[in-house]
Amino acid sequence: MQPDQRRAAILDAAVEEVAERGFARTTSRHVAARAGVTHGLLHHYFPDHQSLLAAAFEKMALEEIDEVNEILASDLDPLAQLREITEPYGPGGGAEAYRFWFEAWAEAGHSVTMRATSERLSDAWYELVLGVIERGNAAGVFRCEHPGETAWMVIALSDAYALHAQTGGGVPATEMVRVTWRLTERELGIAPGTLARS
Amino acid sequence: MQPDQRRAAILDAAVEEVAERGFARTTSRHVAARAGVTHGLLHHYFPDHQSLLAAAFEKMALEEIDEVNEILASDLDPLAQLREITEPYGPGGGAEAYRFWFEAWAEAGHSVTMRATSERLSDAWYELVLGVIERGNAAGVFRCEHPGETAWMVIALSDAYALHAQTGGGVPATEMVRVTWRLTERELGIAPGTLARS
DNA sequence: CGCGTTATTGACCACATGGCTAATAACACT
DNA sequence: AGTGTTATTAGCCATGTGGTCAATAACGCG
């Protein structure tokens, strides 16, 4: 196997391991076993354990930013773009991915290294949503009075959805989505039910 | 020291340790050192490590539910009660407490045991906010059309505030609070700026 | 083919952890 | 004071961890 592929395979294994067990419980040997190598090899690709975890975190963040940028570069109109953005975090968005980000958020509270990456990702999301809203305003599709505040609201509700979908609670997912849509529509100044039509 | 006090001291130490390092990195010896005892003693109060962590988790959850009930039982009018709730970080403590909860939520993704407690807490919060809104409606202080949805929104924004305050990002805390208030006021059908007056 | 470089293995080390237990200190109660 | 119970300590053990390194296999290239 090519070094690049091996490195990628190790990172993939690390991401899966983190999603399953969490950062703190992710051990070199488990990652190595999942990647089909011995743990001594990890040192050949990453100077130490911390670097491996940081690289795995960074990889996930970059992939997410890339996905987001793809939406941005697409020819979709602002309304459709906003739908795309809110959808990945919607029903069926992948509980495994959520688990990874919860781990990352919790880890950001203890590790200074990861907080930086976390902030970069956070900012990327904010800029993306804000851009979509402003372009929608310019195109006359939206009539949003507080683009910055609305952008934060959209992200906040998405994150909270992911959070509450995992930690459970009596509020069903469908209701969470309904609230998110209703509030977003009102903030954007578009007709109720517009977002639901997909 | 009395056994009860010792047990409480150990649990306090465990909670602090979890908030600082996370569940997985919380070791018997560190907890013992923080509590001023030797690690052998922990075995005398808790059968094993997992029980200690579970007890610490349960303790935090019960304390938070108690605080919630205090607000409920207070003589404050619904508006004042809602102010308490929407205050930054809510009434359950500051950023430190939320670091603990992020850890707990992440842990709930891996451990089945903790998910139940997590859900109970989640439901308690929802019922609290919903109750305040409905009593406000009955008293004519609020004119909220979707109490259930609004209750979830209030909790969601509060959690997201804590989350983004920890993971950083370009959105300043003051703006997050402003959005939360504005949206809450609109959902409750009360005049803008009402919540800000404290 | 031969040779230098890189990838990969397996074994080893020092260390921290959770669990356990015998010995001791503190205590409660008569 | 005496005694049985509980609280507390110190130390041991098996295990798993991250890090390191020499030996070897695979590879690229002249």
C-alpha cells in the first residue's frame, strides 16, 4: 500500500475509533488494529499519539468545510442552499457523525490545541450561512433584517437538534425540525412552509 | 470526618475532576488526591470506578433538577422566571458546569447507563420551561402561540450558547444573548426589550 | 541485478491505572 | 476500660498504555 493511502487508512481508523470510544479512550493499538497494522507503525506516520488525534480531528473538520464549500459553489439558489445546509443535520444525518462532534466539543473544553480547530470550523459555518443569507437578500429571495443574528440562530438550532437527538428527551425530532423551519422562515421573511417544500 | 461528609467530599472531587479532565481521563488517584484521601479508600465507598463516575453524574443531575424545581416553586411571576432561565448559562451554574454536561452528553453516546439520567434531566428542563410559558399564557402575561415549540427553542438556544461559548468562534457572547432575547420575546408575544430589563 | 531508502514488524521499557488486601487507626457502645 | 465495628492507609499485582528501537521486508532506481 502506498504511504499516502496508509496514512489515510490510519486516519480513517482513528476517526471511527474516536466516534465509538471517544478521544480519551482511543488507543494507539486499537487504531492500528483497525487499520490493519501494528502500533509501532503509527510512530512512523505521526510523531506521537496527540498528533494522531489532532490530525483525525482536523481531517473531519476539513471534510466538513469542503462539503460546505461545495454547496456554496453550486448553482443552487440561496433558498435551496439553505435547505441543503440544514438537511445534513436533519433526520438521518448520521448519529455516528454527531457522536464524533460531541466528543470534539467536549475535548475542546480540555485541550487548547483542539479549540483552535474547533473555532476555525465554527467560523467557517457562520461565514457560510451568513453568505447565503446575504446573497439571498441581494437577490430579493429573502427579506432578512438581521443576517448575522439569523445566521447564528440557524447554526444554534442545528447544533441543539443534534445534541437533543442524541441525549434523548421527550421532544420528538419532527417537532424540532418544524420549529427550526418556522423560525428560520420568519427570520428570512419568507412564506411559512417554503422550507418544507423540498 | 463523618462517612457521609467523606462520601460527599469524594463526589465533589469527582465532579470537579470530570469537569476539568473529562470522564475517561478521571482517575481514582486524582479524585482521591483532590478529596484528600488515598485511592484505596474509594473502594470502601464505591465498589468500583464506574460506580463512582455514575454517582457523580447522578449527583450533578439531581442538583440541577432541584434548582429547576426551586425556580418553579418560587413566587416570581412567569416573566421573571423566564428571565432566570434565559440568563446566560441559565440558572444551573456557569461555564464550568456546562463543561461537565458536555462531557456527560458525549459520554451518553458511548455508555447506555448514563443516557437514562441524561434523558431525565432533559425532560425536566423541557417541562419547566413549558410550564412557565403556559402559566404566563394563562396569566395573560404572554401571548405564545406554540408553547411546546417555544419551550424547545429556549432550551436549544441556551445550550447552543454554552456550546459556542466553549468551542469559540467569531460570534460574541453579547450577540448570542441579544438574539436569544429577541426571538424569545417574539415567540412569547411580548414587547421587544422586555427580557433585557432586569 | 545490486543498493540505498523507506515501510513495517515485533519486542521491550517505564509508567499509570483499577482492583485488591492485610495491617492499622479511629470510632461507637457497653 | 474493653471490644467489636468501621474508616483509612500503604503496598502489591496484573493489565494496558505510549514511546522507542533494532531488525527485517518491500520498494525504487541506476
